[in-house]
Amino acid sequence: QVQLVESGGGLVQAGGSLRLSCAASESIFKFSDMAWYRQAPGKQRELVAFSTRGGLTNYADSVKGRFTISRDNAKNTLYLQMNSLKPEDTAVYYCNQRFVWAGAPWGQGTQVTVSS
């Protein structure tokens, strides 16, 4: 059974910071590019950032310069450091593989709310 457990979300003021964590099962983490996604009400889930197993990273234009993705392969854990948060960052944040096939499992996500 795959496991994806996100944590670290919360309510912050604009300009504040949060660090999200994702504990993933080895079956997902092993051999995979891992990614953070987010979904706001009424919007489709979008890719925020991904990290290859070797630590190479890529970011959506909307978060470049503000968010940092990292991974600890020994702990099967993915992180997202979120700085200079904006109200438009408000969403439920999820972790998963970079390429998620139809029907693949998702975790419950962690809520990030940024007030103006």
C-alpha cells in the first residue's frame, strides 16, 4: 500500500513562511521524481515544483524565487519551504510523483491559507 502523508500547513499572514513535509512510501519515492502540487477551490490541481531523485529541481513561474523543494532520500521525505507567501498561494498542497498516472492514489494534503 502506498503512503503519502503531507503536513506543515497552516494559517499565515501575507509575507510569512511555512515548511511543508511529505512522508512517502518507498514504493513511490524510490526511482521517482517527486513533486508538490496544489489545488484551490474551483481550480484544477497544478504542479508547484518537482525534484528528481538526484536533487535537480524545477518550479512553476508563480513560485520561483519564493519556494524551495528538497528531498531526503534516506527518509523518503519531501519538503517545500515556502517564503514570501501570497494570498494566491492559498490551497491544499499535495505531494506525489512527478508523473501521476490516472487512478493513482493521492494523500489528504495539507491546507495552506494566506491572509492579506
